[in-house]
Amino acid sequence: MIDLSLVVPVYNEEKTINAFLSTVKPILDGITKDYEIIFALDPSKDQTEELILAARAQDARIKMLRFSRRFGQPAATWAGLSYSSGRAVVVIDCDLQDPPSLISEMWRLWSQEDYKVVIPQRKSRQGENLIKKAIAYMGYWFINKTAVVEIPRNTGDYRLLDRRVVDELMKLKESHGFLRGLTSVVGFKTKLLPFDRLARFDGKGKYNRLTGSISIGFNGIVAFSGSLLRYTGIIGFFMSALSLLAVLLIFIGKIFNLYDFATGLATLGILILFLTGCQLLGLGILGAYIGRIYEETKLRPKYIVDLAEGFDHKETAPHA
């Protein structure tokens, strides 16, 4: 077992690979010489794979997993964790928004103060628009109000995990791979490390700036809380109450001749609108949970590795 594994999910990152390696390798060398950098690669349309293999030719500690198709960042991260062999494992993106300089302090907290999980927590978010910040704030607020475990606010997948934590994560069977939530599920002694998040070094993010955040947040809500099902009934109750209020307003308007609609038309329209809204809302939320059950029961692998460079002893590792 080596000292430290660095797991880096990548997709179309040719503009950042070299800058990332030139930044992170001196930091890792200052911690230990016994480390590995695992690039978990969704098949890319640019020169990302070639750049990784060229770097590997110069340093055997650089390794690469290439998947049979694009499985997405959560699955890529999960694959990197399952193939890692470090006593401590750090998950980080290669866009340099999450400063690699924090790895030294994360290592110190793990090695000297016995924290099993060290999670950098963003104090600020450079390069993110107001809408994305608002979605992130509301998402974390709602998740922590409803989830069965507490998920630290303003955190991403950037974190250090002890080998024991990684081993426990690998035992979990959820298909969604929502790392920041699953880390809270397994527990262990955790330390938050505040930092200011930088703007992306180069290139474009792979998530849609609006829908990507919504998708991640909704995934966290559905995966870690059944509260939406309970709230459906509450929302339905209030919507029905609003329909009764509308009926009262129509009655008052009728008495004082404030409108001249055909008798019953407005009332019927309001009742249909509110009751249909209640039904569709309930069906949508139920559908989200049923869809999650369907995904889990299929037991499909989170990822399929097509090529594993540097993992001779794990070429036949089972799909997770």
C-alpha cells in the first residue's frame, strides 16, 4: 500500500492537464515520494488521453483509467476510488478551481491529528454567477433540512479520505455515486477546511451552469431524504386551501358585480387549475422516487473500464 492516491476525474481537459500536473506534482513530492495520480477518463474528443499517456511515459506514478463510454464525473470518481491503493486518497478536479496547495494541510490533519475525512469548504466562489450561487445555497439548505445525514454546505468532491473510509464507501451499493452525501453516510472523524475557490484555469466546465447544479442538488435530495413525499401532501393541502379562497373571492365578486363571467366558469377554471397542479406535483415527486428505485434494482455497473494503464494487478477488477 502506498502513502497517497490522487483521484482526478477528467473529460475534455487538454487545456488543463499539463498545468495541473506541473502544479500538483511538486506539492505531492513535498509530502511523500510514494504516491500515485489516477486520471479517471471519460473518452474525450480532444487530446486529453494522449497528454496523460505522455505524462505517464515520464512518470510511472501517473496512471489512467479509460471507460468504455462516458459515464459522468460521479462514476469516474467512484472508479478512481475503487482502483486507488493509498493509505489516504484525495479527490480533486484538474481545473485548478480547488487549490492543490490545500493537499499539504489536508495531509497534516490526516497524519498528525487523526482526521479520517478532511473536506475543503468554500468561503467564496469566483467565476460563478449569482444564479448558480443561489441554487447552491438553496440546495444545501434544503438537503440539510430534510436529509437523514448532514452534508456540509459549500463543499464539492474535493476531499481527503482515509483508506478505511474508502473501503466502507466501496461497500455501498447506491448507483448515483453522490460522494459528498455518501461520505456523510459512512461517518468517521471529519474536519472542514475553509478556502476561497478560484475561477477555472482554462476551458469550460462540463456541467450546464444552471441545470447542472439543479440536477446535482435534486439528486442529493432524492437520494438522502424522503421528505419530498411528505411535503407533497402539505403542498396539496395549501393549494386546496387557496382554491377555497378563490371561491370565496369569486362569491364576493358575484355579489358586488365585480366581474361578468358566465356563471360557474371562473370557479370551475380555478378548481381545475389547483387540483391538477396538486396531482401533477405529487405524480412528479413520486415519479422521481420510483425512477430511483428502478435505477437501483437494475444493478447496472457504475462504470466499465476499457483501459487501465498502470494497474496490472487490477486489470480484472470487478465493475462497481
